[in-house]
Amino acid sequence: MLTADLARSRTTDEMTTPLFIDPDEERYRKTARELLQLFEAHLGEPKGDLEDAIDELTVADTDYKIVQGLAKLLKDESEFEVVASIEPREIRQQLFEKANERYPIVRQPTLGEDTQKLEVYSAVADDLGLSLEECYRGMYADLEDNKRLVRIGTRTADQYASDDNASTSTTNLTGSSDAEYEHTDLTVDWLLTRYNLALAQAVLYDATEMRIRVWDHFGTVFSYVKLFGLMHRIYPIDADGERVPSTDQAAGYEAVLDGPASLFSQSQKYGIRMANFLPALPLCDRWEMTATILVDETSGETRQFEMDHTKGLDSHYSAGNRFDSDVERTLANKWERANTEWELVREDDIFDLGAEVMIPDFAIEHPDGRRVIFEIVGFWTPEYLNEKLAKIRGADLDHLLVAVSERLECSADDFEEARDRVLWFKSGIHVYDVVELAETHAIDGRAPDQQH
């Protein structure tokens, strides 16, 4: 994503709006092409040289901030590594020890200093089995500027060198037309549309609340809400976006994503989570978003930020099935190795809680028809969770189990009557602890005519 200093937006009395660019405008396409060429030309070269080249890049008719912003997105898609035959720390230690033996501390340098310096490098290179150049370059190879660009997108430095030497290469990107970049995963179109999305994300760094409305791809969108640990409440809505009393009348869903003001001292961290969520919305065919942006922390002054599917944003997120967190992924892996008849399945049902709905993380099912649903709690406040549990109890969902990290500042008293359905965990969730709770609280999940 863009850093705050590269964000571009306009603020009026009521609204904050990102300063989008037109991806079809030739001056921006030319800038994107030149940056892609620059990164390709620096594959295998030090990061510091690439940074200098970006700083020196002169692109007519394009704001310098846009150039740096596009370059930042390409760096996010790049990989820089320490390239040294031997760990740089070991080379430094040997050089300093050898120099300490040969260099006396003197008030004035002597004419023999350069000769002695070369002797020290040569001696250490011989001891480590390196060439003199490898020893010299490897000494500080782990400094950030000395790390080498080894990958951009899916292309590596080795692949680029191979393509460059092959006369039949079809992926050498030293040309200047857009068509030549269509052979790669990083294209001019990708870079420019990704930039507009990043501008919108940057506005959300200081968001205190977000309201979204979606009319398709509900499971995908709400899985990303959970992935980024955003506190949320979901309501059924009609085709016009008005709330309706039950899911039977729903054409879509509205989610209110709570802001960080009452929860975290580092509120921007939560704002970044909201920004990370934004690319999930363009996965829908129809969506709307309204966010409240804090523009003055001292006075609490805010502005509104609105977006919808007509802005032409594209998402780089996957719409496929995935786990919402490492805790979920680890639990699923453990479950596959466990010896139990209970099965852990992804839950995509929407539970009607009256005015709100809930999409839990998992269902845990037994071959005999017994079933519980299982929710893993991330960020929350006691008030948020109490409200959620109260609604769950009101909806008669006593077969809902809740897993809560012991690192969160809460206790069993916060869960009141539901405390016996709470599973506390430290670093990970144990399968058999969940199974034990499921045995106690499961209900018969089969249709009434199948029960006996």
C-alpha cells in the first residue's frame, strides 16, 4: 500500500475524496511503462541503485508524487535479498579482528595504511575461501541499500538474465509498447488500476467507521471482514439498501465495521486493517461504501468518504475459499490429523438474529447428525461481545461455541450465562478441547423427519 506521505486526496467541508488518475491517459501509461522498464533493468542490482534511479527518473507531465507512488506499489511486488557467499556478520567480525591485530591506534595516519587495509581484506578472504571482491562486497551486503532485487512479480533475476540472452525470447521487457507487458503479471493496466485502489486505501488509514452494502458475493466479502479482524454487525437490506426485518426479505446485506476510537491507543493500526479490507469490495458486482475519516485527532473533526462499484476499481484479492486467519488454518490442519468422528466444516450459512445476521467461522458435525457452530473471536470490546452474545441467546443459538484468546483482556464473567460455551486458548486451539465442548452442547442438526 501507499505510505501516508504518498497519499493524494481532496478535502472539502463535508467530504474527503482520493485524487484518482485516468488509467487510459497516455502520460500515466508512459510513466508506468518507464517504471516497469526501470525495475526490469535493475533485477539483480542493489536496492540503493534502484532507489537512486527512481529518484532521478524524470517523467514529463506526471506529478513526482505519482511516480513515487507507482514505484512503491512495484516495490511491494518485489523481493530483495541479501546476496553474499558468507554471512556478512561473520565477514565483518573477521575483518575487525584482523584489523585490530594490525592497526595500532595512532594520532596521524601513515602512508602504509592503504597497503595494510588491502592485506587485511586479502587475509580474511583467504581464511574464508572468498575472492577479494566477494569479501569486500559481502562485508555490508545485509544493509538495506545493498540488498539485491531478485524478483519483480513472478519474474526472477535468473529468468530475466536467461531471457535477455535468448534470441527467441518473448518476455524481454525492454521495449516500450503496452503489448509487450501483457506477457507478465505486472502490466501497465495492473499498475495504474492498483494505484487508484491504493489511493482509496490510503484515505482509510484514519477511518473510524465504515458502512458497506453488498448485493452479491456475501460469503467472500464477509470472510475478508473476519480476516482483518474488524468488529462488525450485519443487517439484511432490500434492493434499495433499506434495512428489512428478516433475511427472508433480504436482497443484500449491510455491515457496520466499528472504528478503533474506543478500543485501541494505536487507532491507525485498525484504520490500516480497514484499508486492507477495501479491495474485497470490488469483488462484488454491486457494492457501496461510506467511511468516516478522522481529519483532526485533537478536535475529533471528521469527513465522509464514499465509494461504489461505478468507480471502476479492480481487486487484486482472491475470490476463492480461504481461511480467515492463521488460527483457523492451524486448527483445520490439526483437525485433519486428529482421531475424531467430528468433522470441521467451513460455515457459510447466514443466521437470522432478527434485526441482524451472523456468519460463523465453522460448523462441527457428527455422522449421527449432531452439530454445533464455532466462532473464533478476534478484536472486540466487552460491550460489543455482550451485545453479540445477547442477540445469540435471544435467537436461541445455544449450540454456538466461542473460542477466545487468553491474551485478550476479558474474563469468564464477561460472558455471563454463555461462559460454559467459551473455549479459552493461548497460542492455538486444541482439537479435543473443541470436541469435548461439542459433545456437551451439540444439537440434532438433521431435518425433523430424519430424526429418530
